[in-house]
Amino acid sequence: MSSAQFAVVRLTNDQILENATGVGAPPQTWPRKELVVDLLHKTVYAFATGEVADALAARSGPGPGRRHAALRPGRHADVGPLPRHLA
């Protein structure tokens, strides 16, 4: 899901920068084949980046936030932070 969101942010960012600098044309004026290739490239990039980020994040096991959440599942106002030696 986050990879799809990143793809949308990436496309939006590109379009904003191109329009702001005047170096790009609006996508609706592009040839269809060029538009498809651009969208496909940016989508593959976003999902590949997400896979790499997930793999790097999973290397060392759950982070402090997940360990803290495992103490008591659900939302509880009385659960403080993890002790420093467990973080």
C-alpha cells in the first residue's frame, strides 16, 4: 500500500516541478505511448524502492515501535515507553 502511495507522490512531485520550472508539458499533451512508459517506469521504481526499504527494515527484526506495541496490543494510555536497554 505504501509503495502505491509513494508512486502517486512521485508522479505528483514530478508534475509540480516540471510545471513550476517550465521544462515539462502537461501529461494530457504527451503522446499516449510516452505517457504509458513514464507511468510504468515510475510505478516500477516506486514498488522496487518499497521492496528494498522493507528488506532493509526487516534485517534487524522489529524496531522499538513494534516491540513496544507487542507489550500490550491495542491502544492504552497507561503504557509508557520501552526501557532504554530494550529499545
